[in-house]
Amino acid sequence: MVYRDYLPHKSAREYQDRKMAKWMGFFLSEHTTTLNTEEGQLSDEVDRMPLNQLIVLLNQCFLNRLNVTLELDNAGFVETKLGIVDHVDQYQIGLKTEQDYIFITLGQILTLTISEED
């Protein structure tokens, strides 16, 4: 339901858009269907680090320029990357490896461990 209490006219405040309700129902049914399929569910075998813990560790690694080892979800396969966190924002991180510089979304990160300094 859309709240329009701020509008000055009663007819505008009480207006119900039927098309919007139909669209919201369609979106909800599609979303529910996707969640109920196997593709929408995470595998039970994958251990994912809690997001709040991941963000704290990423910020510490970024500020202290620490070497990290990341396990990433790469289209269903676990991939390991080693490097220094060089960029952090709310959606992704920048990882500087020996070979290249890559951007990784936070949703791809399964685990993060701080590596020993060389």
C-alpha cells in the first residue's frame, strides 16, 4: 500500500491504483517461485561468513594494508584469491594481486582470512 497522507486532497489520499497492486502481486509471485526453485537456494555445503563480520575484517585489512586470502563463489565453483584490499565500498572491494587488480562484489565472498606477512 502506498501512503499518501501528505497530500492535501482527500481524493488523492484515498486513491488506490489497481495496476500497481497487480504488478506488486506479479512481482511477489515471481520472487517466491524463484526462491522455491533449487537455483534460488544456496547450497548447504557452502559456509559463508556473516556479512557484519566480513565488513569489519575488510575494513581492518583495508586500513592496515594486510594480505588476505579470499574464497569466492565463482558461478558455483570456489575460487581462491590472494592479495591486498585496496578499495572498499558498500557493493564491492578492489583486490590487488601479484598479477592484476580485480573488483569483487561482497556477495561473491564466502570467507576471508588474514594471511601471514612475507
